[in-house]
Amino acid sequence: MEQQKKRHQVDREETTVQMELINRSGNKKERTLNIYSYRQADGLSKGLIKFTEPADIRGVGLLTWEQAADQEDDQWIYIPAAKRVKRIAAGGKKNAFMGTDFAFEDMRPERLDAHEYKLAKSESIDGHDCYVIEAVPSTDKEQKESGYGKRIFWIRKDILITVKTEFYDNRDRLVKSGTSSEIEALEGNVYRAGRAEMETIRSNTKTVMITKSRSLSPDFDESFFTQQVLSRRE
Amino acid sequence: MDEETQLETAVDDLEADSDKDTEVEDPPLSFSERIASWNEKLNGKFELDYFGYFQDSPIDPVDHFIGSSLYLDFSGYAFDDFYYFVRPRFQLDNASRASDLFDVIETSEDRYYFNFDEAYIDYSSSKYRITAGKQVYSWGVSDTYKPVENLNPFDLVDLPTGRKMGVYSLGATGFWDKFTLDTVFVPWFTPSRLPKSDNRWSGNNQSQINQLSSLLGYTPVLSTGERDLPSSTLDNVQGGARLASSSLIPGWDLGLTFVQGIDPIGALEANLAPPPVVGLRQVFQKFREYGGTVSTTYGSAEFHTEVAYRDTVDNAYDDDFVEYVGGVNYTFYNFPWVEQMRLVAEYAGESVVSSKETNNFIVDTGQYIRPFKNSFLGSTEFKFTEETQFTLSSAYNFNAQDYYLQPKLSHKFYSGLQIEAGVDVMEGSPDSFFGRWDRSDRFFLISTYAF
């Protein structure tokens, strides 16, 4: 896991994503958002998400400053209708991100220091050999705050990219399943998935994230991740 | 070779292999291109309001109000680095609340058929930001009442849907490692837009009558509508500053504010005419306000407080007082039958530091300002789905035991249309803050289409 993180993490990244939210009836809602991330010298990340479509959530933004494992992340939301930046509690990271099947914790970098990992077996997916790795929370804080008792990753052996994840609750019941596809090689042997799907088993809903554009060398710096930029008009 | 060794070998191979084909990426966007990509076409929203009042009003013939508002958003970049944002607003209604055509500085007591909510240009770098034009400022951290927010007047023509009005201003913000300093300069005064005497939201004047009766010894007949607007001179210029930090103490948002301004709501000065008539003239007092804000989180809760000390300047139109709000914002997840339940609970209070005496009869400065002197403010929001939620908002004044309630159901349709339906209820004794509007309980239906 450490090698995977080291292999694919970058200092800065900018992505435009189209999200499709599909309910149990098959009805589809689309959202477009821009995701920006920045890795500080101490390894902690800052992230900014800005919704650009649809119109009723255009301009809504979320700013996150990752903190050390024993501290709460700082998080702010921008509400364009009120022209207001508000600090929000990040304690709900197990909960759904903006009504999607992705939880807030699914959108964050993997916290290696808060989990124990075990190599379970090998398995092939779509013709690619994969390591199957189980992850369980290893700290009291993570056990309390995470929505998952266990996660299982299928990581391609050739490029160390996660192509499938299963999420289990504290009773070892499968609650969600995620897949990544349209893997593309970017600069410096970094790989990214062009398409990510997350399905919630009980509610029979699915969210698809399709990458429309991506840059691993955007020209912003840490000063981009501030409340002032978060509240820039849509 | 066991699997862990295979893993290590695979990683070593990847690190050694530097000749892999890579896709050519698009050139990175500049800062301005990035911001501009957030808005590439005409945007806006259309709102249609219906208010149905349960009781007739002796002063207002409109029992069924229908109003519409169209907001258009134009934004983009000019000359590479100057960002502009313009939001024109068009309003029309069946009660002639909007009856003026246009004015640069919104001084009319009537709404305008056309004006701008905001219209400004913005030049930013990583170290500073300069804005000029008509703007709305938000410095407070509370969810309901915000004592530190005094730069913008309010449109209170329809009290429950009161909204901030933009002011022409020059803003400059400096960014340092741990601090941000906002400064604002407002050269022209804009009064809050209050309900006129033929609008049921002007209230029943009972508290004013009571005050004057005890002073005069007889029950007056009030003549209202006169305003003494401050002139556009250098000594009526307003300004403010805020020093803020989100990293001085990790996990805490801290702010210190200062505003030197003119109260946009003002006070009512009584001018005696031959009895029983008393004329009430709206006068606008200068003040200085020193404030502080704090916000932090713990678990699923967000805690905040705002304190502001208001010092009236050079005159005796109002007391010097401290007003404060403290509260919590807590979200319950996995609540039965709902996705989440969000609770906002705040206490607002006031302490008079210095009572002022005046040679003029000043009545009822607390009609619209200083409304919450010992009050509970809150809301409970039940989010059934991403589209449907029910909110119960409330305010209760412990001193006079008057209150406001608003249950509201809202639903978003896939087409971008949102419908809100609910009831506004205000109750209390006739001379209490909410009780003066107890004949204005109503049903409302608000449709908003965003495009």
C-alpha cells in the first residue's frame, strides 16, 4: 500500500469530473465538478471541490485541509445563495458526499497510518493479475469515525492501481462495491482511472464519476486552497 | 517466489522503467482560466412567490401577493486578470412593492423594476485582492442573527424574506501566512428598505404609540413616511475592517471586526404637531461597532459565537450596547426515516452599556434593529433525500414571550426547479417584536428555477 501511494501520489492535481447519480429506478442526475488537490511538504493534503453544474448547486464549494491522524480535518462549505463560507464538522466523513454513493472518506487519500493491511490472495480481473488486500481500521478514532469495518482492494500487479474495492460494515456485511476502469498512464508512470463507479448494495443506487480532463502539473500553489478562493463567484 | 516478493519486484520494475509511453496532457490552465471555467455561459434564476394571508389587514389591501424576480449572472475575465461579476435583478408584483424604474444608489422606499444585486470587478493575486463596485459582504459565523454584519442594508419590504442589499464599495484584502485582512470603504449611504405605511409588514405601531402616550399624556395619531437621509459628504463615508485567521489556532476560525458606519434602519424621531398628531421621521445615526467571531468544530458539531459592541457616535439616538449570539450546529446521521437531521440552536442577547438621553423624542429604535435581546433562535432540518427536506425555523423572545415559527417543505425536481411551501406564523402581544405582525400569518409557495 505504501508503494502504491508513493507511486501514484502527486503534489498537485486538477480534475474535471462528470458525475452520474443513478437511483434504483434507473433515473439519472448529472453533476459536473472540478477537484483540486495539493500535497504539502509534511505529506498532508489540501483539497478544493467546486460544482459547476447543475444550476441549482453551481458555485457550491468544499474546502478541506487534512490534519494529522489524531485531529479533525478542517472543512468549509461555500453557499453561493447566501454568499457565505461556513466551517462545517468533518466528523461525518462516513456519510454520503453530496447525495452520491461515495462517502467523504472515499474521496480522501488513503490513511495508511490508520489502517492495517493484509495480503489475502491473488485474483485476476479483466485479464490482469491483482493483489487482493484487506484493510481494517487500526486506531480507535478510525474505528469510531469510519463507516467501514473492512475494505478489500484488488490492486493490479503490473501498475499498482486499485481496480476494485469492496466495502464492508462492522458486521462484515457488504455495503458498497467500487470499480475503476479506463486506466490511463500519465506523466512519470502515474496512472489514473478515467471512470470510477460506486454501487450501494442495499439501496441499489450507483454513482459514476467520469474524468473529463486532468492535469498533474497545474500552476496553483498552496495559496489556492483558501476560503477566499472557495468563495470566488461561480 | 511468494506473493510479497512478487509485489516488491513489480514495484522495482516500475521504478526502473522510465520509457513508458505517456499521454500528452493539455497545457495547464492559468489561474484566470481556471476561475473562468466555472462559468462559461449565461446563468441565473427565476423566482415566483405567492403569499396568502390568513387575515385581512386594515392598512394593506393585498391579501394574496404574487411577485416575480429574475436574476441573471454575467461573469468572466476582462484584460486577462480582471474578473467581473454582474447580477441584474428584475422584479414585478401585484402589490406595487416594485414601482421605481432604476436608481444607482438604492434610496427609494419602493423596490425597483430593474437594478443590480451586485456588480463589481475583482483583481486578485496570491497576496492580495481588490474589488470595486456593488457588493454584498458576509463576515458573520452565526446561522441566524449576525451582529457583526453591518456593511449592507436590508430589503425588509417582506420581512420574513428579507435580504441583503449590495452597496457600492471599494474592498481590499491582504493575505499573509496565518492572517487575512479585509478592508471596505463605502462612500455612499444606502438605507434599508422598510415597509411603507400601506404595507402590512409596517406593523401596528403599538409600541410607538405606547411610548409616546406615556411621554405626552395623550394617545397620538402617527404621521409617518418622512426620512432624513444622510448627505453624500466626506463625513458620511462608511468603512470597515476584518482581521481573520483559520490557522493561528488550528481548527478555529477567528475574526476581529470594526465598522464605522451609519445605521441603515435608523431611529424614529418624533416631531410634535398640533395634538393629537405626531410626525415620526426616520433619522440615521452614526455608530462604531467592534466585533469578534469564533467558530470551531468537534465531532459532528460546529460551535460559533459573535459579539459586537456598538457605540453610537456624537448623538443620542440610541444606546451603546453589546449584542451577542452563541450557538451550535449539529448533524445527526442515520436518523430514523431520514438521511440526516441538522439542528441549529442559538441564543442571542443584548446588554446595554450606556443609556443615552436626548432632547428629541426618539421612539422605538428596536423596531427592526436590536430585535433579539434575550432570545432563542433555531432550526431543525430533516433531509429525507437529496431532493426533499422539511425545515422548522423558530425564534422566541423570552422577555415578551413573542415568537416566530416557519415550517417549510422543499422539493427539487430533476429539471432544476425547486418548490418551497410553508407557513409563517408570528404571535405575541401587540407591542412585542413579533406580535406587531400577528395579523400577517400566511401560507407561502416559492418556486425557483435555476438555469
